[in-house]
Amino acid sequence: MNPSNLISKEEFLKRRERFMRKIGDGNVAVVVSGEEIIRNGDVHYPFRQNSSFHYLTGFPEPSSVAVFAPGTEKPYSLFVRPHDPVMETWVGPRIGLRKTISQFGADRSFDIAHLLDELPKLLSRADTLWYSIGTSAKVDQIVENQISERRDGLQRGGAALEAVRDPQELIDELRLIKSRGEITALQRAIDITAAGLAHIRDYIEPGRTEYEVQGTLEAEYRKLGSPRDGFPSIVAAGHNSCTLHYIDNRARIKNGDLLLLDTGAEWDFYSADVSRTYPANGKFTPVQKDVYEIVWSAQQTAIEAVRPGASFYDPHNAAVRILIEGLKDLKVLKGNRKSIESSFAYRPYYMHGTSHWLGLDVHDAGKYRNADQTPVALKPGMVLTVEPGLYFPRTVPGIPSELRGIGIRIEDDILVTRTKYRNLSAAIPSKSKEISD
Ligand code: GLY
Ligand code: MN
Ligand code: MN
């Protein structure tokens, strides 16, 4: 299976056209790729393209720069690494300048080594330059030179560069609404994650280590063609489940432990993000089951709050209300629900948000609040996680002893549709009777 075939060339072209409409004719945008990072000697960390650069170009190589000049004859240029027989012997083939045009749709391609000579020419007539200052020291320098040269040219009848503006917000707006192709890619990532979780269900047992479970899970993702994970897998047994981003994964699983898995395979650069919490020995204790049912019901209620026009925070607020009632039933909190809500007294046990955007990045692009601080309203095509949890860490005083060390999170990936929502990860069992004997 080709791991990069669900987003068509036409879709990449459409993205660039939309982006260029936002930039406006007469202006120019410069977007830089990710860079390889050296780990030591001549060993690099595995390279994955920067998500926004990927979104616009689909070009997978580092040390690349895209230039967009809407309204001109050749609006899309890419600076890329040229062929280099020595480097290609060591680290593999490069796309090269010709295929950058024939396969990736650039109108022009340049050798990245000529950036200093060629980029200023492409910028020389821009009114507004859209560029995220700080993303490349080289481009920063070229932009700075451009500003001062244009200023110097004013006396000779030139025009000053009117503004340098950050294009990230424009790209984020585009990335926030997913196309049919993107939803298909996300669904594939989620289906592989589902298959991985199904694969390890019977493998999980007391005596195994977190890293064995992690290795077995991720091996299944690789076997199914996912090239990498969207983020480091969280495989947290017992007390470790109370550490929200626990990625050490070195402990041995004990009898009676819960095992919290928070994981997502990547497909076509899109990431799944699913959490499930299993009893390691196959059966919840009564108190584990009580907590699980509270989190599950908070999650179901939160998912039901997803619909077009709802606030981004509606699912969170719905989840918090159920969690507070549950904390009262568990005798962890006392008092009136509203006052617990407004005083945030639930925070020691539920300290994170319920949702984030999901897409090319696990915490995907897009804002949660508008400039006037009103919450963003949900729209068809947005994808968000719904992931309430309850955590009873050792470090918080006054927790009833039978609850200590319990950490439960249940997370699904939800697409906002025209009428309501679709749970893209619904096929991964989460009802307590499906995961406990
Ligand atoms: N996997 C990180 C998160 O759920 O936000
Ligand atoms: Mn997660
Ligand atoms: Mn998440």
C-alpha cells in the first residue's frame, strides 16, 4: 500500500489556490519546510515534514522553501535540494528540480543553494510579504535585507515593503476544515489504531511491561502500513496513568492495575488520537468500574454536545458537569455542583481540557477563541477529540485510599457533520462490559 495516496494532486493545488486568494494579488508569501535535526555525529532524528508546509506543497524533503506570488504568471516556486550523487549514495534519492515541477506542481523550481540570489528577486515587487519571521535564519536575513533595500530605493521612485505579516493564521484557518480526502486519511489512521488496539487486547496481562505492549501495538501499526506514530504512545500502568503525558513506558504491569493507552497511528501525515483504559487482568475492581462508568458517561454526554453551531467548549462543559456529579458520588467532593464548577474544585482530578483539534498534527492547527474571546463555533468538517478523564494521583492529599493510583481517560475522534457528528473511532470498544469480564 502506498502510504501517501489519499490526498490528490488536485487537492494540493486547490489548497494553494485558496491560500493565494487569502494572500491577495500583488503580495508574496514565503513558507519554509522543516529542517533535519542532528542527533549526533552524522546521525539525524527521523525527519517528518512540517505539517503546514506539507499541507500546501506535499513536498516531503527538508531544506525547501515555497514562494507564492498570486496574480503573477508563475505564482508557485519551490526551492529544493538538487540531485547530489554522493549524498544520494548515503541517504537516498532526492526529488530534484525537474520532478519538483512535473510531480509536485511547482511553476518554477530553484536550487536551494541559490536562495540568497533568487528569493530577493521574487520578493522585489511584493506590497505585503507574508512570512513567519523566525522560521528560517536565512530567510529572516533575506527579508531584513529586502526591507532596507526597498527603503533605500524610495528616493529613486521605488515602493516600500508595506508590511511583513505572519501567514500561519491563514494556513491554520484552511487546515481547520477537513476535506473529504483528509477525513478519509484520518479514518485510515484511526482504523489502523483500532486494529492495533484490538491486536493487543489479549496480549495485555499482569507481568508484561509497558514497553512490550507499546512495541506490540506499534509493530501492528507498521505492519498495516502506517509509517510512524502521530505522537509518542502513552502506555501507563497503575499510578503512571495519573501522569497525563507519561511516555517513559518502562514499568511492569501489576495484577489489579489499570492500563491507560493513549495512541495514534499516522496515515498520509494525518494522526489518530485515541485513549482507552483497560483492566490489565481483564476485570475491573468495583471501584475501578465506578470511576470508569463516570468517565464513560461524561464522554458520551460530551460527544452528544458536538454539533454545528455549538461552542468548542460545549463538550468540555458537559463533561465537567458529569464528572463533578461523579466526584460527589465517590465522596471526593462535597457541595453544590455549580459552586464546584465555578471554583474549579474538580481540577485536582480533572486538570486538562476535553478537546483539541485533530488533523496533520495531533494537537492540530486552528484557534479555540476568536479575537473577541468568544469561543469558536463548531462547523462541518472540523475534527476534534473528546477525551474526559479522572485522575487520583498520590500527590493530591485527601483522596480515599481505594481510589489512589486510578487514572482513566477515554478519547475518541469526532467529525462535525452537517447535521451533528460522526465518531470516527466508534469501532474501538469502550463500554465497560466490552472491556471487562
Ligand atoms: N495524545 C495526547 C492527547 O490526547 O492530547
Ligand atoms: Mn490522546
Ligand atoms: Mn488528545
